[in-house]
Amino acid sequence: MTEIDTRLRILDAAESLFTRYGFEATTLRQITGAAEVNLAAVNYHFGSKEELIREVFRRRLTWLNQQRLQELDRLEAEAGGKPLKPSQILEAFFGVALKMAADADGGGRSFMRLLGRTYSKPSEFVRGFLAEEYAAVLARFKSALVRALPGVPGEEILWRFHFMLGAMSYAIAGTDALHIVAEDALDDSDAQALYARLMSFMLGGLRAPLPVLQAGSAKRPRAKAAA
Amino acid sequence: MTEIDTRLRILDAAESLFTRYGFEATTLRQITGAAEVNLAAVNYHFGSKEELIREVFRRRLTWLNQQRLQELDRLEAEAGGKPLKPSQILEAFFGVALKMAADADGGGRSFMRLLGRTYSKPSEFVRGFLAEEYAAVLARFKSALVRALPGVPGEEILWRFHFMLGAMSYAIAGTDALHIVAEDALDDSDAQALYARLMSFMLGGLRAPLPVLQAGSAKRPRAKAAA
DNA sequence: GTATAATTCATACAATCGTTTAAAACATAC
DNA sequence: GTATGTTTTAAACGATTGTATGAATTATAC
């Protein structure tokens, strides 16, 4: 077994187990057991459990965001200066993710579910890394959306982006609190239907009439307590 | 210190710590330390850590869902047989939750963030309990929405409800992956603005044009969706 | 008051955690 | 072949985990 082989086996096993049980509940012995490598291999190849977690994210997230930016680049080049349609922008961002989530073989599905749940529980030390990985991507997509939706202020775009991330996260995680999705079955037609459903929902929300905000709630430098 | 006092102190401390660190990462010693009670008090009053977790949820969730149903009852009684407006239904469901989330004193805020992240990570033994608590509520709200939106099939309603739960969860959890919300500051006007933003987004998504599903992806009888 | 039950307390338990170590096994270069 | 550097291995480390115990304390009933 070559070095790179061992590293990959650990990453794959960790990704899968993290998805199922979370970071803290997953032990190194589970991981090395599933990967069929020695217990000490994790600390030898990654240094620590925390670094392993970071690497599990980095491996897929970097690639995912590259794909997103690349797709956005392509669309904007095609449009030749004209604003894109909102649906195109959303497809560039969420389409890539959902395609990854639907890819059972590549293991991307497991990762996307892990990612979705991690957004809402940034475990201290992944938070900084996550924000860093997303900063550039978010900025690009925000400005594209601002151009595509002249009537919607930038801050509102950000919020709606946030909401859309939540919707996508739940869609992928497929929490069966609602008994809609079988935990581990998501075939091609299911994935396509889910994608279509999510996309129409998001577009509706993105283009919704602006909320009527109270006069007093204009953003001021935060410090105040409840009024 | 009376018995009920100790129980409450433990529940409050656990809720807060679970929110910050998650279930597994929170130790009984942290909880009893924060609650200023003896370590053995948890096992004495709750039997085990798992039962404590369940009780943390039960305490607030039961009340929350009662409020939701009560509010829906009130609206339907007022409407006297006529379908409600979608916005009214959403307000009954999400408004109560967001009001709870904005209530800093009552401690509901901490719980709502905990709940939001738990949806996407049903830790084996909370899953069943969670689904059970939600079954009746979901059924009521689904049928109300179906009546309110004659053009949208029931299955689509369920999916969109799922998406809305995700959006709300992220909104409350306030993951600062997007650097929008300060982790622990959400005053009254912020909460109101968030509520307005989320509501308009959701309504837009709920009333969006139906997705065009591929012909081949017609649902085969999968284990039935929640009745 | 005393007796009985409920609660708190300090302490200990076995189990499991992430990590470390030093030797064994393997690879590569000369 | 030997020598050198890398990877794997089995075993152990101290620390921390959830839980259990029995005595001390407090509350309740008589």
C-alpha cells in the first residue's frame, strides 16, 4: 500500500464517517478501522485529528468552488457584458453542488451532506477556514446577482443567498424529519427532480417582493441592546 | 436548592452548551459546572446524558408546536371555512419560532439555534423523537397550505416546506460563514428585519412557478410521505 | 423531637479518547 | 549487496469520558 493510497483511504473513510456521526463522535479508531490502516497512520500523515478534518474539507471544497467560479466565468464570457439571468447564476452555484451531491461513485454525495450540516455548526476551527474558502466565491456571485436583479439591494441579496444555502443544505441532507427522502437512496431521476424543485423555489424567493422593513431598523454600528 | 431548581439549572446550562459545542463535544462536567450543581446530579435527575438531551428538546419543542397549532386553530376559526392566506400560515409556523428565537431572556434563542442545526444531524436517537413531535404539526400545516395554494400539489408543498425549514434554520443559526450576523447579538429590530426578510423570501419560494419535472421522474410509490 | 425519604456530595470506576513511541517492514539509491 | 529514508506496526501513554457508589446532607412526615 503506497503512501498516497493510505492517505486517500483515510480521507474517504473519514468523510463517510463524519457524515454519519459528526466530527466529535467519530473516533480515529473507527476511521482507521474502516480504512483498514493502522491507527497511527492518521497522526503520521495528517498530524492530528483536527488537521484531518480540515483536509477532508479542503480536498473537495476547493475543487467545488473552483468549478463554481469557472462556470460563472464561462457564463459571463458568453453573455459578453450583459447581466446574466438569475437562473443561470443559481445554476452555476447550486447546480455544481447538486451534481456533486448526486455523484454516488465519486463520494461527493457524502461530502455535500457533511458540508451542509457543517455550515450550521462551524466547529470553531473549521469556521475560519470555511469563511476563507468562501469569501471570494461569495463576492463574485453576489455581484453577479446584484447585476442580474437591479431592484434588489446588495444586503438583501446576501440574506437571500444565506436562505438559499439553508434550503440547499436541507435538500441535500435530506433530513427525514419530513419522511420525504430515504436516507441513502437518491437515484438520478430523484436528483434531477430535487434539483428542479429546489431551483424553482430559490428563484421564487430570490425574486420575491422586497420585505417592508421597519423604519428604525436601518443598520447602525452594532453595540446596542434590545430597544 | 430544591429539586426542580437543580433540574432547571441543568437543562438551561445544557441547552446553552449544546448550542455552542454540540452534543458530543459537551461534557457532563461542563454542564454541571456551568449549572453549579454536582456532577452526579445529571444521572440522578435524568438517568443518562442521552435522556438529558431528549429532555432539553422535549421541554421547548412540545411547547413550540402547541403554540403553532393553537395559532393555526385561531386563524382557521377566524376565517370561518375559507382558505387562509399563505402568509398567515407561514406566520403561524415560523413566526412563533422566530419570536422564540428572538427572546433572549427566556433562553429560547439558544434553543432555536440548537434545533436548527439538529434537523440536519439527527443523532440517531433524537431522530425518532423529533419526527414524532413533528408529525401532527406538519400534517396540519401541509393541509392548510394545500388549501391555500390550489395550484401547488401536495408533494410540492412538502418539499417547499422542507426548503423553508432549511432557510429558517440557517437564518436563526446565523452561520457567519457569510459574515452577516454577529454570533451572539440579535436585538429586537434585527430580529424583526430578519423575520421580514425570511418571510418574503419564503413566500416567494412557496408561490413560485412549478418546476418542470422530467417525464421519467414521475414518483413511483415510495414509502408514503407524511400523511 | 425522631424516623424516613429525597437529594447532594466527593470520590472512584472502567472504558475510551487522541497521541506518542520505538522497533519492524518496506522502498529507493548507490 | 549495503545504506538511507520512508511508511507501517503493535503497544502504551496520560487524560478525559459517562456512570456508579456510599456516605453526608437536607427535606418531609409523624
